[in-house]
Amino acid sequence: MRYVAAYLLAALGGNSSPSASDIKKILGSVGVEAEDERLNKVISELKGKNLEEVLAEGAEKLASVPSGGAVASGGAAAAGGGAADAAPAAEEKKKPEPESDESDDDMGFGLFD
């Protein structure tokens, strides 16, 4: 990922076709050593491609990836409404904890003291 990010930074800086030395210079500026094999792979895969099109294609692919929330909500709906009825009852049973003026959480050290 670091090689792709450095490639994109070079491209944003006006270099339409960054070389390995350009990417190494960017990575070296933040103390990261570049592995030639991985660096050359990124350069060969992106060589001659329009980066805006590559990013758009990637966004389309990510949009089709299922996320955990979509699957879980479908499973809960299929399970029935019993779980939904139990939720309000559980909320009613909760009692608010008494608040105190003094808190031992910060062990006497406040953020703005």
C-alpha cells in the first residue's frame, strides 16, 4: 500500500509516470525503505494507465463487497420480531448510575490542569 500511496503522491505532484527512484525518494523522506520487487510490481501494473480510471474501477469493485452490517440486518429480520420487542424492556430495566462531582478516573490529573 505504501508503494501505491507514494506513486499517487508523485502523480498528484505532476509526475505522470513516476520512476522507481521517484518513489524511493518519497518513501525515504519518511524513513521507509523500499523493496525493489514490490516497487517494480506497482510501477509495472500502473504504467501507462490513467490513475483516475483505475481509482474509479476500484471504487466500483469496493461497492460490490458485502459488509457485515448488511448481512446481519437481514439475518435479524428473518429471525422475527421477538428480539425487537425485548429491546425496550431491557432499556426500561436499566437504572441510571448516580453521578458524583469527583471522579477518580483521572487519578487527580486533569487534562487542562
